[in-house]
Amino acid sequence: ELKVEQNPLFLSMQEGKNYTIYCNYSTTSDRLYWYRQDPGKSLESLFVLLSNGAVKQEGRLMASLDTKARLSTLHITAAVHDLSATYFCAVDGVYGNKLVFGAGTILRVKS
Amino acid sequence: EPEVTQTPSHQVTQMGQEVILRCVPISNHLYFYWYRQILGQKVEFLVSFYNNEISEKSEIFDDQFSVERPDGSNFTLKIRSTKLEDSAMYFCASSDSRRAGRNEQFFGPGTRLTVL
């Protein structure tokens, strides 16, 4: 059974600081997705990582994928309050159809 | 920009009642999904649907659940006899293809189901 683990589950950080969220998964997959969710809202697609070594950047967020280590990271640079949200990573299931989500990382950026 | 829509946004029902949650996927998408998220927990897969049939379902998706694509645009999730533990946010998602291994799924705004 595919398991996806994120850490930390809760992250409180000061504006302007850098931090990394980690996403580990248990079976071979070369497709990983990052989503953002604001309270009471839907899931917004942030990054699609489709191969080993993939790196994508959008503003202050950068995501990478290491399929050999079964690890993806979401790096936050110089955090701002607007980044406060819950971030989920998700991996294609064994049969490559469903997405299996991590527990989510609640990010709070304090000014 | 095309988006997935869902109705209603909030549904309150009595235990044992039937509910139907409705979704309109993005128009050129071929793969449709239902997920649910119990308050404060992670997003869980329920079912995927392609070519007018279920392609995969989870253990949660038991005989009380069914899905249907009654016409060319709607995709519905029916819960026949709701239980308290069915209270959750239900998300519909769609994706356009698995070409090149890409399975980016676009999520609707969700329906919050409250079972009393």
C-alpha cells in the first residue's frame, strides 16, 4: 500500500525566513504533485513533477523530486504572510490513477 | 479559465437519507474522480471514472456509494443511506489524459456534507 508522509505537519515561521517541507513516499513513482489549500477552500495545483531531478519554481516556492530517494521537497524562500495555507503533496497510486495524499503541512507565516 | 464546479456548496441531511452531490468537470477532460476530506484530515480517494465506468475505487466506496455520468456534462456521487461518519468535504476532480504520464487533477470547490 502506497504511503505518503509529510513533515512537518505544522510550521510556524517568521516572515522573511526560509524553510523546507518534506514529502516521502513508500513505492516507486516518478510523478508527484503539490497542492495548496486555503481554509474552507479547494485544492489548487502548484507543481507537477514528472521525473527524477525535476525542479519547478513559482515565486517564493520551489519544488523538487528525487525518485531514487522517494523524496520531494517544497522550499519556501523569504516567506510572506500570503503563503499561509495547508500544503499537500500527492503521488500517483500503484495503478497510476488515483492520487494518494500526504497529511498536509499547515504553514503559518507570522509578521 | 475552465474550472470544475460542484453543487451544492453545503448539504445538510438526516442520517439514513440519500444525497446526491453534483459536479461538472472541465469539458474536455476524460477522467473523473471523487475524494473526501474529513475536517482537519487528509484528502482520501473514493473513486475514479473513465469511459462511463468505474476504473478504481477505495475501501471507503462501499455499496452505499455510487457514481454516474447521466449526461455529457454532469458527474454525480450518490450516498444511499448517509451515516454520521459520512460528514466531510467532498471534492470532485478531473484530468484530461494520462498522456506522457501526466495525471494533474483539477479540483472543484467542494461540497460540505453534514449528516445529523
